[in-house]
Amino acid sequence: MPLDPLAKRLLTMMAAAGPQVRNRPSVEARRQSLAKLMQFARTDAPDVTVSDGTLPGPGGGLPYRLYSPATAAERAPGFVFFHGGGLVAGSVATHDRIAAALAHATGCRLVSVDYRLAPEHKFPAAVEDAIAATEWVAREASSLGIDAGRLVVGGDSAGATLAAIVCQEALQNAGLSIVAQCLICPVLDFEETSPSREAFAEGHLIDRITIEADLADYLPGDIDAADPRISPLRATRLAGLPTAIIHTAEFDPMRDEGNAYARKLLAAGVTVEHVCHDGMVHNFHAMGAILPQAQLVLSQIGEQVRAGGREVKARITRARPARPWLPQHIRANAHPHSVRPAACR
């Protein structure tokens, strides 16, 4: 399908507002750019209450924010969430609206974690923080109002990288019980360049220059990018991983690696719910003020997470863009059809 008209309009506006010649962004510029972009997020979560705290991390205290839906039971499912931003940018604050929306949609008590960022803290700091935070939530589940037996780990973009790694590490060490992983526009492979990274290297929200700058800031010079703790797609032991909820976007540079991970998990016998969203770009789920599809995908994730305790038939589906001229009740009840489009193969 062609690029969604509203997404195309957003990209045109961003191109017009940006510099004519793209140079490597400074860390501060990268962080400011993401913060501005996340202002397009939209929250329809009036029933969610918020409290802040600090959890122990390997390098010191890690701030977190706990989101509790009013409808949550005394012991609700838990959701450990890691924000995106290339492991260089982003925070609990930038992703506040998305975290609240996910808590509302899923019915989970959601813990959003402020892990350490590069270049101040290079690999493996963020990975160590993500593992430590998930272990802490599991240990302290009772005091957080979370059922430790119903724990979801997820994130968007580079936060999804961390979520995938946490699940792989839990499988290796058998120290955590995770029922599902939720990966939204995940970054999963820094070892090879995929066709989607080439096709959408420029002009599709996140470009090659930014991706390469993030990686250079994050990795020490002597580290192999094929290490599964950097590129979780490269992991060889996947059987036994928790149910995977994966959402990719047709015009996202990271589309192919997300789609490939879904296929690889399916081949390993893991239950997978994978939706490739037609016409959408990276981070589309966080732009609900502009893209109707953002609201729909968050609702869909909510349904998928709520179904996590039941048997889910593994499938790969294709979601067409929402048509904003349809009445709200029609759009809300629209379902993707089960096909295998070329972009999702």
C-alpha cells in the first residue's frame, strides 16, 4: 500500500521544518527532537493514577513511574515498560502518555523505567538496568499490587530491544517468569542492513544518520554488533520464550527485522501475534494526535495482552490504516484480515 496520507503529511511537515542538509545530530539535539515528537502522543486514560519511585539498579537508583488503572484488581497483571529513543534519548516523562494509554488498554499496573542512557552510559548499562528492573518488579510485585505470575515485558523501538533481551536472558537464567513480551516497532538487528533499512533510510521519521549516531554513542568500539544482547534477532535459543506480541509498520526502516523475529519465533514454537500495519511509519503508535491508527493499535495491544492468559492461535496479520471519515464505532470494531503481504514476509 502507499504511505498513509496523514503520515505523509507529517513527514512533509517535518522535512520542511528541518535543515536542508542532514548532519549527525548531537546527543542533546537527539533528545530534544524526540521530546518534541512525543508531544504528538495522545492519552485517553482518565482512569489511570500515577505514582513515582526509585528502584535499585546496578549503577544506582533508577526512577520509575507506576500507572494503575482504576479498574485494576488488587493483584493485577504487571507490565514492565521500556521507552524508545535509540538508547540515547527518551525518558519516563517523554513516554508518559503512551505508558498511561497502555496501562488503560491492557488493564495492567505498568511500571515505566528510566534506564541509563548512552553516551554517558554505554552498553551494557541499559541492558543491565532493564534486567534488574524486571527482577525488582517480580520481587516487589505484592507491594506494587501486581500478580507476579502475570508479568508482561515490553517497549517501543529501542525499548523493545531491551524487552526482547530481558526475555531471552530470563530464558537462559530461568530466574524470571514472564508470560508475554510486547514489542512495538522493535529494533532487533544491528549486525546487517535489511532492505527496509535501505528503502526508508531517509525521510521516514527516523533516518540512517540518526540510527548510526545512536549506535555509535551506545556501543564501545570493540563490541560485536551480532551479540544477541545488542541484536536479539541474532539469538539462537528461542524455544520456550514467552508469547510475543509484535507490531511493525510498513514504512519503518526496522520493519524487516521485526517481521523476521516474528517468523523466527514462530519457527521455534513460540506463540506469536504479529501485525504489520499498512501505510504506517516508525513510532506511529505514539502520534495519536495526528494518526488515528495510533489509537487503534494501542487498543489492539490491550486486547492482545488481556488475552495473554488464554490460548492464542499464532498468526501474522496485516492491518490497514484507519479511515478517519468512518464513524468512531465502526473504526473501533474494524479487524485486520489474516494474509501474508509482501512487506510482512
